[in-house]
Amino acid sequence: MTLGTILSASLMVLRRNPRPIFGLSLIIMGVVTVASLVLVGIVTFTNFERTFSASEADAATIEAGTIASIILAGLFAVALSLIGGSILQGIVSLEVARGAVGEKLRLRGLWNAAKGRIWALIGWSALVAVASFIGIAVFGIIAALFFATGGTAGAVFGVLAILAGIVAGLVVMAWLGTFLALVPSALMIERLTLGRAIRRSWSLVSGSFWRTFGILALIIVIVNTVSTIVTTPLSFIGNFGAILLNPTGNEAASTASFIAIYVVTMIISVAIGAVTIIIQSAAPALLYIDLRMRKEGFDLELTRFVEARHAGDSSVPDPYLTHDSRTARSPEPSPSAAS
């Protein structure tokens, strides 16, 4: 598949079966967004209230605690977003896989096919989060040690350590992210254990790294650029809408207008984000199928499966399950049986 084929096929995922896919995406992204906003908002408000009411002797300690609490709340929100994105990517990969053999799962069937593997996706998200935290912590500690030495040299080396950490982080993220981009697809479609799914993704991408990286990177850039173009006017509406709706400057009306505009803007942003993440999640699943076709002659397996089903033969095994995945998968029903 070319970039254009994968991009158009990613869009077709939403068009072919919009209700369950968009519905689940909207629910997951809505829960993640609301939970993150509520958590960060409560932590920020509570800690700032303590900071303003603190005595002079306790101010420094409380301020440090406030900063730490807000950072932890932000990290939790990032982790929640990572988990939500991984779950959605796994569900979308199931839709892509079943769509490739002409099956169309409803919301309940799609969720039933996915729910037995949700904890595997959460485990994958936790592994990514822990690895990222360790990497950030290592470079953060190195930079802090340089800054602690004091003087111009310490400051310079501290800044250089931060810049080196950013560059190294981006390189490692691109490298590992490409080799492991198919892990959610292997977890959901082949129903492998986490360790086997990691090895499966690595083996499929090996030999096709630059092509896989280029397609995924370009799709991310294209989709996020379009999303930014669409959502930018919303920020202007949010900034100036309250003033236009309340030209007299009444405080109560101004507050009500701001809340109403903020809620509407957030709902639209969540909807746009749901569409964006569907397209971005479909691309790795399509690449997973494409790489199996290139390396395993998987298109022949899909053709045999579809022809057998059309002939009324329901005994044909799921074509997505390899011998390795049949022996290692969890005892959940095949996705095709969940519709």
C-alpha cells in the first residue's frame, strides 16, 4: 500500500462503520478529557487556595508542594490519555481487520471482541509510560547535577544536557515507536501476549523501517495540520465570544457566557480529536496487514477466507491467527464470532 492508499483507507474506516467507531472514540476521548480537566482543575484550585492562605513561614514549602502536585496531576492526565489512545487504537485495529474480510461489527460486537484484551493494552501503555519516565528522569538528573555545580560552566552544561536529552528522546521515540507501532494490532488481532506482540511488531517492521516510519510520520503531520486548521478558529471564538455575547460587561452574564462557550468549544474539540485519533489509529493496523501481505503472502489467506465464507463454509479458521498466535492467545472468542 502507498501513503495515499493508507490515508484514504484510514478515512474509509470511519465512513464504512461510523456509529460504533466514532461512538467509542467519542466516549473514550470524552472520558479522558473530562477526567483530566477535573483532576488537574481540582488539584490546581485546591493547592493555589492553600498557597494564598499560607503563612509566610510555610509559603516556600507549600509552593513546592503545589508545583509537585500539579506536575503529578499533569503526568496522570498524560498517562490517562496514553491509555485511552492505546485502547482506541486496539479497537480500531479490530475494525480494520474485520473490514478487510467484509465483516461489519456493531458497537456491542466490537466491544465484546475487544474487552478481553483491554488489560493487555493497558499493560502496553504502562510499559511505554514507565520507559518514558525513566528516560526523562535520567536526563533530568544529569541536568540537575550540572546546574547544582553552579557557575557559568554548570549552567551551560545543564542546558546542553537538556537539549541532548530532547534530541535523544525524539530519536529513540521515532526509532522504537516505529518498530513497536504494530504492538496494539498484534495484541488485538492475533491476541498475542505482550512479549510476543512486541516481537511480532519488531519482526514485521524489520526491513521496512523507513517506509513504515515515513508513512506514519506523514499521516500524523497531515492529520494534525488539518486538525489545527479546523480548531484554530475555535480558540478565537473562545477568546472573543464572551465579549461579543456580553457587550455591557455584566459579571454574571460574562461568567455564564464564558462557561457556555468553553463547554461548546470543548465538545467540538473532543469530536475533532476523536476523528483525528481514529485516522491515526487505523494507519498502523493497515500497515500491519500490508506488511503481512508482503512478508507472508497474507492476501492469499484473506482471499481463501472470504471465498470460503461466501460459499457457506463457517469452519474455516480466522486468517489473522498464525500458528504462534493460536498457541499463545487468550481463550477469548474470535472477533468474527462477536458480531
